[in-house]
Amino acid sequence: MAQITQDDIKRVKGLGCIKDKRYEDIFNVRVPLGNGKITAEVQRAIADAAEKYGSGEVALTTRLSYEIQGVKFENIEPLRELLKKYGLDSGGTGPKVRPVVCCKGTTCTFGLIDTYGLAKKLHEKFYVGMHDVALPHKFKIGVGGCPNNCIKPDLNDVGIRGHRIVEDGKGVNCYVMYIGGHWGRQVGRGTLLNTVFKTEDEVIAMLEKIIAYYRENGLKGERFAKTIERIGFENVEKALLSGDK
């Protein structure tokens, strides 16, 4: 087998295939799921792919994607072709919108919104739809069903959370959004936008504005939190809520 170059490693990393540091030619291949929920058929497909082209082992990432373990470099493309037959693909890396994470608010006793449904829509529109759109840095989205914050939406670049307000003496479920959260070596909670969103369409429209704003105003290599810090939260919020860029 030809020697694997650093360019090879970089190229397949952009496809969601991460080199296993223990071996020269072994990679772990990430398979984003959309909202953390899959069918038995898809589970069987991933198991089939893992047995044919990997070590037979599958891990879950912290952002609820599957990771097929122990894939030889020469098997990456055959594995990806098999995944595509089931409507799946590898990915989830690079300076772009990352796979969306959500809690089980759709079915949870405390859930105020349809987290699965919203996360799937966001996945299709922003992760899949903007797959080839480069951003200043990675951009993470989290969807939480209620103030219990199980998946910590406020630690994402944008966090969406189910919320309840009182209108005409009745409780009405709606959405709030945090911007500028981040998790890693440096941790910071996002700041709540000073408004509520009544519908999924309003949430999606605002997220579209946010990503466009970050793409236009963020510096290369700068996380959204740093963009907000540099420009000032009040200025960013004003631009987002007023429709200005």
C-alpha cells in the first residue's frame, strides 16, 4: 500500500474520517444522524458497514453521531459508498456548521417543544444545505426542550431552548435563543437574545441571520463567541433583531 501522506489525512478528515493515533492506516469514520434518533434499519446498515469495512465496533460521539471504528484507509471510500445507499454519509468536521444536537424533549415529560422535529429541520437546512459553505470556524447548534438544559444548549454557538410564557392567562410554549456559547479548553455560556420566538419558522429565520452575520463579520479562525466579544453583544443583538447586517 502506498504511504499515507499528511495531505491524505487532512483530506479524509474533511470527510469526517479521523486518524486513530495508535495506527498508521486506521481511521474512525463519523456518521452524523440529524437529531440523534435512528431507525432499526439504519442501525443495521451501520452495523453492516462496521463489519465489512471496520473493526466491527461503533462508538457514539459526544454530539450524538455514530463513529465506525477501525477503518483502513483503503476502505474509507467503499464504506462511504455503502453508507450512501442508506441515505447516510460521513462528516461533521471542519470550519462549517456541525451536526445538530438535541435532547429528547419531543417525548420527555418536561419537553415544551418538538426537539426531534426541529433538530432534523436544522440539520437538513444548515448542516446538509450549507455543507460546502466555509465559516470562520466550526459552528455548533444545540436544541433543548426545557429549562432543565440537559444537552446544555447555552454552551453551543447557538442554543435553542423550549420556553413558556403567559398570554391571556394561559401558558404558551415558545422558544428562546442563546448566542456565543462554547465548550472546550475555554468555556463560556451564551447570552440570551432579548426576545422570544413563537414558531419554528421564526427560529429558523433567526438562525439563518445569525450564520450569515457570523460569516460576514467573523475573522478566520475566530469562534462566534469571540466575534461577539470583539464587536459587542449589544451591537450584534441589535443587528440581528433589527434585520441589519
